Amino acid sequence: QSALTQPASVSGSPGQAITISCTGTSSDVGAYDHVSWYQQHPGKASKLMIYEVSNRPSGVSHRFSGSKSGNTASLTISGLQAEDEAEYYCSSYTTTRTWVFGGGTKLTVL
Amino acid sequence: QVQLVQSGAEVREPGASVKVSCKASGYTFSDYHMHWVRQAPGQGLEWMGIIHPTADDTRYAQKFQGRITMTRDTATSTMYMELSSLSSEDTALYYCAKDYTWSFEYWGQGTLVTVSS
């Protein structure tokens, strides 16, 4: 199972919105709505930000939203804040009943 | 609150095995699958496998088939992941993560496994 494709880096200024894409295939992202997103600060464990494409866990800011079209899922962060600077990973369940992650995207808040 | 507490750092020589534990609390242990995920230094996340606490449902990533074993102890709410035939490429942080609707809801603090001669 190949890793999902994410841009290596994205950047934005405070207050702006950014979108991170996550491209897979019809065997993973395109097959189910079981796509999730994670935030990882350096030296810390990952934090679930979005599950089932667009659902936010309790406690996650409304500035984080998710969507999907075909084989590509997206994470949008609006009203960028300095604390959003981190690595972001997408993940998808696959038709072989396994999971796959994206390669990660480094978000820089300028 | 949900807590996943993992065992401490390990150092192994190439060819050896390592067993990492993950003690769960704060939720009904028998109700949720547990994943194992690893992250090599400076690299991304890699899914290793999933195990159900009570049912006969264990799945491994093809990459690790044959040298990974996931087990559980329901009496102590602890999950275990054993990886054998270690090489330097297995040097990584190993995480357990509680499943929730096909996502990784809560993560352990990570266990650093270093493979070096």
C-alpha cells in the first residue's frame, strides 16, 4: 500500500486560510469516508483533528474543517494562528482492511 | 480521561526482538480496537497493525507480516507489540493509538526503540 500524497510544505500568514491536500486512490481515499487528519508538534504525539472526512472531535477548534472529492481529501485551517504551526498527516482506511498515512505536510505560519 | 501509557525506551542489537507495552485506562478496554504506529527519526507516520481487545481480529501491514505479533491482556488492560528480526531501519518511535470510527483517537506517549550494534 503506497502512502497518500501530501504537499511537503504549506505556509500562510496569521488570519489567513490554508488548505492541505491528501491524494490517494480508489482503494483508499476514494473508497470510503474513513479519512482522518492529525496534528503533530515537534517531539509530541499526534492529535486527532478531523475524522470521517469532516467531523471534529470535541475540543478541536472550528477553524479546522475537512472535505473530500473523489480520491482527494482536504484539510482547511481558517484564521491561522501561530499555534497551528505543526506537521499535519492524513490517514485513510483501505479496501484491504488496513490503514495508510500521508507523508506529512509542514505548516509554517509566517 | 483516556490514558495510554507505554513502556520505556529500548535498545536492541540487530537480529533481536523487542516487545512494547501499552496500558490503557479511562475507557472500556474491551470495546475498542488498538492500533500500532511507528515514526522513524525525521520521517512520517507508518501504520503497523490493529488488534481487538477480545475478539479474534488482528491485522498487520503487509510490510511487517511474519515478524510482528500483537497481543493483549484483558486482565490488566494492556496491549503488546512484539517486533522480531530487528534492523537499523526499525529504529523509531512506536505508538499505540486507540481506534474510534476508523481513526486514531488517542495516542500513547511513544516508545523509542533503537537498534544498534
